[in-house]
Amino acid sequence: MRPDFERNGGLIRVIAQDAVTYEVLMDAFMSEEAFDETMRTGRVVYYSRSRMRIWRKGEESGHVQLVRSIRINCNRDALLILVEQVGLAACHDGYRSCYYREITDDGWKVISERVFDPQVVYGKKGT
Amino acid sequence: MRPDFERNGGLIRVIAQDAVTYEVLMDAFMSEEAFDETMRTGRVVYYSRSRMRIWRKGEESGHVQLVRSIRINCNRDALLILVEQVGLAACHDGYRSCYYREITDDGWKVISERVFDPQVVYGKKGT
């Protein structure tokens, strides 16, 4: 059984969750090529829709994700990957998780600490 | 600040995570209308792409999701919602989580117990 890449124009959704703390770190997409490389290498590879190419997570920052477990959803069009997040942060804004803001009665509030300065890690902007 | 509904044709991605165990239960989509109703009622409302309409989670099964916390990602095009899952299961296949299969050397293997029989809950097939 393979993920169903046909259902959504060649891409599947992927959620990356910390294998130890269960924190949801990020979500993104995979093409079939990205999926196959992830399976082969044990490092998470996504597909960047904005850059329209394979995106080896951490290729600029060094913050790679090592695969600990891969799960598939009922519809076979999305994966949940439990990962070991190398280098503290998954988010290019410098937070461990991309979900670093929570809604409150006073609007969205940052609930995590920044663990790196994106300008230092990427120069301008990165992955 | 609102989620960015423009970026992906009117829909945002939504991950539902158990607020107590941190298990990822499912992921789906929300339209602006679904988001607003979720915010107003405290019950998770999705948008069903196959049925092309608002989908009040649990409307058939009774397995509603009560909002405990809503988080937004760096790009503002996805939400992580911590929920109280009423009625044991989020998945229409009868498992607590839609991610009930894990890849092994022998292929995909079911790693969770079925907590209800879909045929009893839905008749044929449901949400």
C-alpha cells in the first residue's frame, strides 16, 4: 500500500510531531519523490510548493528531522511522522514549532520562546 | 490577525490534537465560515471538500470535538486545535485517531484498537 498521491494533484499532507514530547512541530507536503527519499534515507524530505521543488528539511539550517515512525491516515492522503528534531527548532521563524501563537481574548499571543535568530541562521529567510 | 484564507483557495489546513494525551487525532480543512462557527460555538466545524459544505464534526456520530486551544502556524494558513474528543473516536473507520496504521518492514500495520463499529454508528459511512 502506497500513499494516494493522485487524490490531491501529486501531493500528500504531512504532519511532523516530536517523537518524545508529542509536540506538533509543523506540517507541509510531500511529492512521491520526497516520500521515497524520506523512506530511503530516514531524513524527512518535503516538497516546497512555493519553490516548486524537493525540500530537504534542514538543508540550509542544519535542523534536520530524523524519522522515528511513519503513520498514514484513513484516506491514505496524509502522513503523521514522529521525528527527532535536530537543532532545536522546526520553524523558520526561530521557534521549535510553527504553531507558536495561540488565540486569546486579546488576539493571537506568542506562547513559545524563540530558540534561534532567523537572520543569523539563514541570512534572510529559509527553511 | 485572521487566518489567511486567500492563500489556498478559501481553505486552511487544520490539525486536531487531543488536549490531554497530545495524540494527533485527524487533520482536515476549514472555510472561513467553518472557522467563524468554531470560534463562536467552541465546537470544531470543518469544511468537507468531498461534500462541498460545512461539516460539523460529530453531526452524525455524536463524536464532537470541544475546543481547548487554537494555535496558528507561521504562515497563517494552518491551525492546530487542541480538543476534547467526545465519544472516544475521531476517525470514521472507528479508531480514535485517523493515523491508526504505521509502516513496518512488512508494510502498513494497524497499531490501534477499533473503538466502534462504523456500520453501527453510521449505517454505511460517515463523519
